Amino acid sequence: MKLTREQREWLCLALTPGVGTARFIRLLARFGTPGRVLGASQRELGDVVGMSLATRIRQHAGAGDLELQEGCMDAYGVTLLTMDDPTYPAQLAEIYDPPLLLYLRGELREADQYAVAIVGTRRASSFGLKIAHKLALELAERGITVVSGLAEGIDTAAHRGALEAGGRTIAVLASGHDQVFPASNGELLHQILQQGCAISPFAMGMRALKQNFPRRNRIISGLCMGVVVVEAPPGSGSLITAKYAAEQGREVFAVPGPAGLANSRGPHELIRDGARLCESVEDILVELNV
């Protein structure tokens, strides 16, 4: 699918080094559209973002990497959602600092607004894998979309549970769509695309760098009504997802585990801090009133 002129303008401005979300929004507030930003004079841009960045925007307006991005997106069947696109997820648009662009493989549906994230450690126990799979399967059977991050361990179990139920599941990536991480989940991603979709805020060619994961985690929680944490040792990225969920006004659920184990410490701490204890899918459905 070829990009429209407006999409190309959004992508061109978003890819300009140094622009970032805050400056992008400031420029839109001043000029109205990315196209008008790109067509503005250096002096006009400089009044908003300073002359150094204004120079970069003017230089980047004709840069060739836009063509490379568009070609790679076309090769992988990736579509672009901008924040002003009517199909941009409404719940995600409501969070603080939502992604300007979403790179999408597969199809988002209206029913995906009824989504629950299941996240947890990559080094899961058999107990954790079993409960994540069971919760995802039972949520999917009830028409709830299951969201996770395609990581090994709990994420993989959650995606597989939803797939087994024949339901919807969404993978949120920490890389570009052409850089599947982990590579061992390439086949799982292929299966997800048959029954759901994959979303990334990252441009094509972006590897799964460490600093990308918090940004991915904010999107996981932002897409959902609630987040379920299954097994998470201290420092786990899934606890960051839970933190974002609480900040975004989403419900946080935690599955208790055996006392004394590192993987139980995160969920137990969340429960002490006010997260909903989750032992079955009914605990989730009742709380979310779905």
C-alpha cells in the first residue's frame, strides 16, 4: 500500500532527527499540518523550534530515506497510522504523549478496544506459562483481544493462548517490522498476523534496542482496558508496563505466585500497592465489567 501525500509528510517530519513528539506537536499547533511545516521558511520554523532544528527540517524535507522507508513498508505489507487517522486506536490517543505514528501489519478492528494485556518475565516457570496461556485463551473465548509484547516466556504463552482460542491478539514490537525480536518468534508473529495484528512505533530498520522497550510498554498498556502481570522479578519490564497502566488510568491485575520466589515478588508487590488480585479470568471480567 503506497503512502498518501499527507502520510509522507507526517513520516518525513517525524523522521527528522531532533523533532520528537513535543516539537512535532508545537509545530502542528503553529502551522496546522506537517505539509505546511515542511513548506515553511527557515525563519518561520526558527521562531518555533530554533534555527538549528529549522535548518535540519528544511534539509530533511527532501531526504532520500523517506523513499527507503516507503519501499520497505511496502515489501512487508506495513501500513502507516498517523494521529489524525480515524482508525488510530482511540484509547491509545487518550494517553499522555501518544505515539505520533504507528506502523501496522494486519488489521485493527473496532472490537480491539476491548483488550487486555498479559505480560511477565521472559524466564517464566511452567506455572506462569500455564496461567498466562489459560487466561489468554479464556479472554479470547469471550471476545477480548489479548495484547502482549512478543517476548519469550509469558508474552509468548499469552499470544499462543489467544491463538488457540481462535481469538484476536496484538503484538506490540520494540523494533521495526523488518527486525523481528526475538528471531525465534518469527513463526509466532506469522500466526498472530493471521488472527490479529502487529504494531510498532518504530521506523523500518530499527533494531530492538534496550531504550525502545519502555516506549513499547507504554503502548501495550495504552491499548488496553487493563494489564495482567504474571510472574515478574524485581526490575522486570512488565512492572514498568504496570506502572504505565496505573498512570494511564487502566486497571492493574497481578497473579500471585509461590512465596519466596523471585518471579512472585513483582506481582505480590503490585497487590500490596493496590493491584487487583487475579486468580481466574472472572476476576478480570468482573472488574472491567465486560
